[in-house]
Amino acid sequence: MRSHSEWHRTDRIGWLRAAVLGANDGIVSTASLVVGVAAAEVDRASILLAGVAGLVAGAMSMAAGEYVSVSTQADTEAADLARERHELATNPQGEFEELVAIYIERGLDETLARKVAGQLMDRDALSAHSRDELGISESLAARPVQAAFASAATFAVGAVLPLLMAMFAPRAWIAIVVSIVSLVSLALLGGLSARAGGAPILRAVSRVTFWGALAMLATALIGALFDVAV
């Protein structure tokens, strides 16, 4: 009998979410900062200084935020697994009936549900309950370090682009060049992330470019209004 293997994208969810968030935030926040400062009519050195400071602060903030939030998820998962482990040790029959009820609710008849639950619990009871009762699986488990690194690294990569534009574009055109290049980059990022995740490309592109444009417009207006570095 030939085995049938399938390739799915769910194992990418953890790092892909963090990477897309990091790159998107790197482009949007740094570009918005550069555009806002440029609109205040300051010199190029001040613009670059603000952009570099934003890159460093943003990357560290993204890493810390991802690590803390995903660690909280990991702690919650660990607590649930510890509780499940205790219940399996103190009330195995009750846990068996609980698993049977889950399989019946999913469409199996009682006889088959009991057979499946029995075989799965004999093989690895904790794994069966963590997957089917708690919804925790290896591919979707929280990985704080991976999420923090992916988010910080991609934030820095995304932030470099508007900084390069600010460095080489004519001073009078910095805000316009940074805005256009950043929006194109956001559109490409949205398309690539949608393709990697199997999501509709047009929707992803529209979403990231709309919010990116709104952020840059807001900071440009603030910079122009107050004529100070934002």
C-alpha cells in the first residue's frame, strides 16, 4: 500500500506570523518616522538619526513583545498539559470517557469512538488529549525564541529599506520617494506572505498598503503641521 503524503502550511504559522508582523512594522514605522521628520524640513542627518534610532528601538521592542506574548502562550499550554497529566494519572476512566465524547461529537459512532479512544490512549494518552481536547499540537506549539528572533530580524530588514531611500534620495524628494518605495515594498510583502500562507493575495496586498499609506500620511501631516521632528 502506497503512503500518501501531503504538505501543509500550518507548521509555518508561528514564525510566519512573527516574520510578517516584523517586516511590515519595520517598513511602516520607519517609513512613517522618516516621512514625518522629512516633512518637518530638517536636515538629512537628523532624518537618518531618527530612522536609525527607530530601527534599533523597534527591533528590540518587537523581539521583547513577541517573546513575552508567546511565552505567555507557552506557559498557558504548559499549565494545561500539567493539569491534563494530573487528570490522566488520577482519573483515567473519566479522561477516557471525555475523549470518547469528543470523537462522538465529531461524527464517530460510540463503538468506534471507544475503540479509537482506547487505542490512542494506550499509545500516548497525553498526546491524544492535548491534540483533541486542548487543541495543542507540535506544529502549532508556541515557540517564544523563534518568534522573537523572526520578528526582530525581519523588522530590521524592513526598516533598512526606507533608511536607504532617505540616504540616497534628493533631500527635497525624501518623503515622496520613501512613501512610494515603502508602499510598493508593503504590497510585495503582502503578496509574498499571502502566497506562503495560502491566503488570497489581493486582500493581503490591499490591507497592508492601506494601513501603511494611512500611517505615513498621518506622520507627514504632523511633521508639516508642527514643523518639528516627530
